[in-house]
Amino acid sequence: DRNAQQLLLSGAGIEPFSWADSNFFSRIWRGQYVEELVLWHDQGYGDAIQNLAWIEAVSQRVGRLRLFVRESLMRVVQERISLPTNCKVEVMNPQSPPWNLGSAQLGLWFVPLALGGWGPEQTALQRCSLSRSRYAVKQVKSPRIGLVWMAGRHQAPQPELAARLRDLPFDHLKHRVSIWTQRFQAKCFSLQLDADHQPDDSVSELVDQGLLSTPLKTSGDWLDTLQVVETMDFVLTVDTAMAHLCGAAGIPCVVLLNAPCDWRWGQSGDRTFLYDSIRLARCPVPNAWDQAMVAADRWIAEWIS
């Protein structure tokens, strides 16, 4: 609902700094032409990766575009996105907040709203905004399956609760890793990014048995992460930044969704207008992960065969 989506713009004022600056709201960009626009990385990494798909459309409505991202996302933006000629990418500096530069500004999360809203008819969306490395092509027979079963950690209570509702209990993966290894001669890899998630006994057991590898040693730089993910034939993940990284790079990916899920995925269907390479496996009722995994199994078998 495009009218209801406009209410989400009120979220631009959720942080205390917005109320300390009397001009903050008057500088919020709402899609009009401006000589200089500042876009800044305001929420999670997945949100930022997702909304970089609208940068080209934004650049056509401004004279100059200054894009501020966190340092760990900088190399991905510089090396894997074809930035418009009037766009300059800069690292977020806590000592010089980009929303205080005096120009029209907007957090990255709100960009689609300023362009008219979310929806499959949004022609400004680039469905595969990250280029693939030419070195990502593999010449191996064994399919490589990347796995992410937990969303990231958050300091604020509400996003932390939402993230834990998206987590897949690892037991749903444990026996499947053995099945995929035997049936498809697949190799499985943990792509968990968050260092706060210490592996439990079930995870450690698979690692010790050689059934699960852990190629990501740190969650520092997103280009390093992408280079590992590009070596996968496909990825199975919960709703977290990994899903958006795969979708933006065109990597085949199944996203496991609890019920209800984030509204941007829609509440039905196995496709999303956001990304062409993603398939959705849904819980029909809250926490019915066994049924979501049945749908995921079908996609995996189809891709491997």
C-alpha cells in the first residue's frame, strides 16, 4: 500500500540526534531535484546492500550525490557497483555526521519511499546491483552449499527480538548436511558472519566430522565475504544481510522466512520482485520450520539436478 508506506518516513526521526537539530526534518529528501544530496548508511548492512539498487535512479534526480557508507562496506561499493558519474562514495565519520552537512539528506533505508514506494512495478530498481568477479567461476563437480541459520545481533531490544524470530534452529540443518553430502556429494559451508554467535555442540560436531567448513574467519570486510560467497553454487539463509548480498550479486539463494515475515518479502509466494536469483521457503504458521525446510529441499534438489 503506497499510502501506508509514506507513514514509514516518520522513522527518519527515530534517533535522538534528529530532535536536537531544528533543521533535520526540513532537509529530508522526498524525491525532488536538489543540487546536492547526502545519502547515509542508517540501518543494517542488509538494508544498505538492498537499497544500493536505487542509486542510479537517485543520481538522475540530483546534481551531486554523496553516498556515505560504513567502512566495512566501502570496498564492495567501490569495486562492485557501477556508480553514476555524479556520485561520490565516502566513509561514515562519527565525528562529522553526514546529516549535519547542510545538504538535503536521507538515510539509505528510506530511498525507495522517496522514489515512490516499494512494489514490483518500481522500474527504478536494479535487481542485480553488484557485479560478479570473473574469478568466481568454479570448475568442480561437488556442489558447494553455503548456510546461514542465525540473523545478526542488535543492541536495541526491538530489532534484537525481530532477529531472534528469524533464526532457524540448527537441528533442522544438522541431519540435512549429512543427507546432502551423501546424496549429492555436496560440500557444506557455514557463512555465519556474526562473531557473537558462538558455535554450539551440534555445529562443532559437524565441523569436527569434516561435514561443515567455516571459510569466513571474520565479519570485517564485506568484499572479502562476497568473494567467499561467490564460490558457492547456492546459499540457504534466514532473513539477514546474507540474503541481500546473494540477491544483489545474482547468486542462487533460498531464503527461509518465519510467519509473519518482514513485509518487504510479501506474505505469500516463492519469488520476490527485489531479486531474480532468490527463492523463498516460508513457514505457513509461526515457527513451522520443518515445512519451510521441505520447500527449501525442493529448490536445492532442482538446482543440483
